[in-house]
Amino acid sequence: MSDLKARFENAVAHSKKLAERPDNATLLKIYGLYKQATAGDNTEKKPGFSDMVGRAKWDAWNGFKGASSDDAMQQYIDLIDSLS
């Protein structure tokens, strides 16, 4: 396992134990970076207007389209570190 992958997995574990719950915008950024790092570009169909949470998550993930997995992992790590 690469050093980056190990640090990413540590950040994921740490994200579940943050002292304070981040605001919704930050949570969406965390979600988008996680999905980009683990699944790559968003290819799923955008949820309908009635699914506001699903649309927000889709938009957050889609906002990182084109970012490499490694770049998304590093941004995720940096974001979690900044919240600690």
C-alpha cells in the first residue's frame, strides 16, 4: 500500500472522530473528495429535483470531475487535517 493511500485511510478514519461536526458545505466537500478518490469521475445520473440531498451530493462529487485519484486523496487529507 502506498504512503498516500495509508494516509488517506487514516484521514477517513479520523474524519469520523472529529471534535465538531463540520458545516454542510464542508461535509459535501469531504463527500465529493472521498468519492473522487475512491470511485473516480461521477458517471451516475443526476437525481431529480425531489431528492435535494442526493442532488447536493451529486453536485459535490461532480465538482471534482477530472481530478486524479491521488490528487483527490491529497486534498481530502489536507481538508481533514485542517479540521483537526
